[in-house]
Amino acid sequence: MTQNAAAITPEIVAEHGLSPEEYDRLLHALGREPNMVELGIFSVMWSEHCSYKSSRIHLKKLPTTGPQVICGPGENAGVIDIGDGQAAIFKMESHNHPSYIEPYQGAATGVGGILRDVFTMGARPVANMNALRFGRPDHPKMRHLIAGVVHGIGGYGNCVGVPTVGGEVNFHPAYDGNILVNAMTVGIADQDKIFYSAASGVGNPIVYVGSKTGRDGIHGATMASADFGEDSDAKRPTVQVGDPFTEKLLIEACLELMASDAIVAIQDMGAAGLTSSSVEMASKGGVGIELDMNKVPQRETGMTPYEMMLSESQERMLMVLKPGREDFAEAIFRKWELDFAVIGHVTETGRMVLKFNGETVCDIPLGPLADEAPLYDRPWVPTPKREPLGAIAPKGEIGENLLTLMGSPDIASRRWIWEQYDHMVGADTVQRPGGDAAVVRVHDTDKALAISTDCTPRYCFADPVEGGRQAVAEAWRNLTAVGATPLAVTNCLNFANPQRPEIMGQIVGCLEGMSEACIALDFPIVSGNVSLYNESKATGGGSAILPTPAIGGVGLLQDWSKSATIAFKAEGEHIVLIGTEAGDRDGHLGQSLWLRYIYDREDGPPPPVDLAAERRNGDFVRDLILSGTVTACHDISDGGMIVAVTEMALAGGIGAKLGEMSHTRAFGEDQGRYIVTTANSDAVMAAALTAGIPAHRLGTTGGTEVAGVPLADLRSAHEEFFPALMGAAV
């Protein structure tokens, strides 16, 4: 066997991210020393990014089934039933480390990768979302990172012709040295034309399509499974380079071929490239695979099998075709000016065999690479409970505090970001960014999908279980607030080093809370991604990120025209708070943005989540929306009730006349609550009384102020943060 010129030293093993114990396991699986090709393949398949070796035990606790679920975790993306023989296919993934090293290409290829996860299953992508976490706005590197990430997301999504319809952005010093870029795509497919990745049929041809293979992205999966050191900039070669125009051609070519009966199995080449796609297809099908590396389309000269197998060049797919369909498939891909090559065939051996220049350069069993990969039940300790806050004396008037919050990094308008995205391409976007959830019509129908991304990392840090519950509940609430029935969840679980027991405790706690919420809300998890080792030792960076289990929720509206928006519609309407009533305890201020931005404190426990109340209140509000009883709706989250009212006022250009309230009631971040407006508050209050739902009249719409502050001043504060921050961005 060739490709073994270099001796495998402990230093080389460590450079490949394998521990001494894992290398011993590798030796046992092979029964001999590996060569460099084999070591590289084991290293990426056993990386955290590909194997989930620290999280698989706990991921099994999540609910993944339900009558709406067609395909849960384990495939490229999750699939749910949206009626009429149609399915929504969606997933969220991370591209954190690449986006810190090279923000434009890191974010752009994150979008490209998640698009491929969706259209590889037969869906036409109809919407992109994102969830972004940045460090301190005044950090010397942050403007560069923000500008690059936003331009990368817009540059790729706009060019490929899929609307970017919403997302979320947080700022916190914990992300100074390790930003988070999570991308989500949703697509639509016919239920009888969904494609899966399990290879089958001994002798069937294995086909490579798309772009040529280069040297970009080599060791990307391994790099994504380690924390950052001082030399992060030296890792630029591990960041892929994307081409959205080629991706557009690839989408159309794949969908055209999928309209035929030629495909047996299909898999995109994402993390770990040709290695992961071939290993996953073969292992899922219980078959073997043999590839001729000389036939892999290459854009650089002198590439070795090691480089070809570990390259993460973008816009590539691997397929198993039915025998005799090669010429038919090739004609389609040549028409779209894409590479097409038969590079191997399915075998019955259960092994991966690679040939190069007529010699065998890799011969390894597939079992140890996939299903038998290392699995760790790492030690963990629970996060200590926070002491309740004591009394907090007000600092300034409510209006002054409101003005500060509306201009703060976490609440300020994201218009500067979303105006760089084409959110209307495709002509099916019903609700533009800026509301509770994006709403995208299912083409040529009355139906629409509602989509939201949510997580409150400061809650997860203070209490992972409660924070996990809240992340799921807020996604469910945001879908409900536009009138949609929440159906299912994808997630992107971003955490620091799982070998630290306190970090592993955050992972375990967040998953426990997420599981409880998904069960209580009939909101199963159908796909997702785990991104660990999000830490930085770089100068000026923080240590561990806040635990950030980002939730992507998808819901369904049977009639898109009945969707609710947050904007006040007319003067003189009643403003009603659903989910609390006069006489309840004062609002919850622990971990609130009011506490952070007015007092510079991050203290206390997060607000508790009553999942039964979430369900009752949300179902009630959804009925109000669909019956036409309310004219606007907005869930209460960051900043509390007064911020929610102000956002509604700014969206509609109409002020609010509110009764007297305390600071705690104004800014408390109690969960499970909504603000609605209505021309008939008697009907709303009567319905709430009958249903046993707490409700309280807050005031009426009208005028040009909120809490004594002119709307013009609130709008200026709200809109100026990002343009001021990014005015000199490079």
C-alpha cells in the first residue's frame, strides 16, 4: 500500500486532532499502522464536528418524532408534512471558526453549505435565516467581523437567488474572540420526491458533480473542532471559498435530475468533503465503496489523495445512480456547465477502498469511521443556581431608560443588516424582516411557512435548564405571534470546550430544558448541528462563549393573508397584554437587558418558563389572530413590555397612551406574554376570561409618544446604532 512515506509520529497524530487513546483505538480498528490518507480520514470522521462524540449520548434525549415528522435527525435535513402532499425541509448549521478567521468567505460558505443540505433532499430552497453572535461593539476587530459576515451572507444568498428573510443578532464580550455564525435554510418539496443519502446496489456507479476539487478547506472539520489560539490567522487556508453562481447552477441541475428516476442516493460534500459524503452514504446503506482518485475533477495540479479526500471545496455533490443512467445524468450537468465524473462504485465489502495511480492508497472498514466512532460520556457538573435579585432602586425615569434600551446593541434596529439582503427575491415573502417571524408563502398556494431563530444566551449561562426551555418557548411564541401553528425545530448547539465539566454541564442542562419544552409544546427537533470548542486564547479575546443553543422554528399558516404583524394599525385601538394581569407580582428583572444597560449588571436568575402557560397563552393568541379579533401582535422578550410596545409603535408610526407602571413592570422579561391591539377589547377580555387566560388593558394607540418620549427620538435612537458603528467599517 502506498501513501505511507511519512512515518506516523505522535506529533502528526496530535496535529490531526486525535488523542493518544483515540489513536490506539484506530490501531485496533485497522490492525496495523495507518498511512497518511487513512489517518486523515479517521481524523475528520472522528472530529467533534463530524462524530458528535461528546454530545451523541445527550442528543438521544431530545424528542424527534410526531405526526408531522416525515424524517427526523440523521439525514441532511429534517422533513415535515405541511399538507397537500408537500413537505418543508430545513436545517441550521454553524460556520463559526471559519467566519472568525475569514468573515466574508466563512459566512458565505456557511450559507452555501446549508443550502446544499436542503436541496440535496429534493427541496427547492425558499428562505434563508441566520443567527449571529458578536463581541463588544467597540472591540477593535468587531466592525471588520460584522461587515464581513453580513456581506458574506448577503453576497451568497443574493447571488444564488434565495431570499434571506430574517434572523437575530446578539452582542456580548464572551464572543470577542469567537463569534458565532449560524445559517438556516428552508425548502419545499413534494413528499413523493424526497431523496435520501443511503447508498445501495452493489456495482451502482458513484458520481461526482459540481465544482472541481481544490486545496481550500483542508482540515476544516478538524479546525472547527478545536478552540482558537494565538495563530488563528494562520488557519486561513482551512476556510473554504464559495461561488454562489455555481451553487445556483448546481441547484437547478440537481432538481432537474431529481425529476427523473436516475438517483439512488445523494449527499452533499460539506464538512470533511469527499470523505464524509462517501463514508456517510456507504455506512447508512450498509455497503462498501471504492473510488478511483485519478477520476476526481481537480482544479489544481499535483493533488494527492490525502488532499482530495480532505478538501472542503464548495458546490460539490456525490450521487449513486442507477446503472445505465450515467449518460442521461451527465448530459444534464454538462448543460448546466458543471463537472460530472463517475469516480467509483458501490461494493459489498463494508470497506472504503481508494485507488490512485493503479495502487490502493486506503483500505479501511467503514464501521469504525461512522457508527463505531468514539463516544464519550464526559464528566459534568450542574451550573450553580443564582441568588434572586434584591430590591433595585429606579435610576432615571421610565422614558429615559426606554430611550437608552432602544439604542442599545441588543435592541437597536437591524435594518442596516437586513437591507443588505435580498429578502424579496422569489416574490413569496409575505413579511419582511423586523417582525416576530418571517412569513414566506408556499408558491401557488394560500399556505405560508413562518420561520424564526431564537436563543437568549445570557439566560442559558445563568441557568442552562431554564435557558434551554426559554429558547424553544420563544421560537414557539414568535411563530404563534404571526398566527402560525408551530410544527418543528432545528437547532445549532454552540458551546465551549466539553472537556471542562462546567461546560459539559451547560450542554446537559440546555438539552434537558430544550427537551422539556419540545415535549410540552409538541415541537419536535428534526435536524440540527453541534458546534463545540468555541473558545479563544487569542490576545484580546474572551475565554468560553456563552452557551448558545440556537433554535430554528418552522410553523404553518393555512392562509397567509391572515398573518399578524407587529405594527400598530390605527389610532384609538386598545392595547392588551396577554399573559399577565394587574396585581401579579412585579416583573422579572434577573438577567434582563434593563439591568445590563442601565446598571451594568448581569445578575440573578433568568425568568422562569411555565410551559403549560406558554401553551395556553399561545393557543389563545393564535385563535385571536386567525379570527381577525386583533389587529397587531408582538411577543414580549428582550427589554420587557415597554420595549415591545415601542417596537409596535415605531413599526406603525403611531404612539401609545399607557397607564402608570413601575420600572419592574415596564422592563421585566417575564415569559409567555404577548401584546395585542384590537378595536374591541371587551371581546378580547371576555374571551380571555372564558379561557382562563390572564389579560390586562394597558392603554390605547395614538399620539406621537411612548412613555413621554417622542417617537422621533425613539426612532433616532433605534435606527442610529448600526450606521454609527459601521460607518467606518473596513
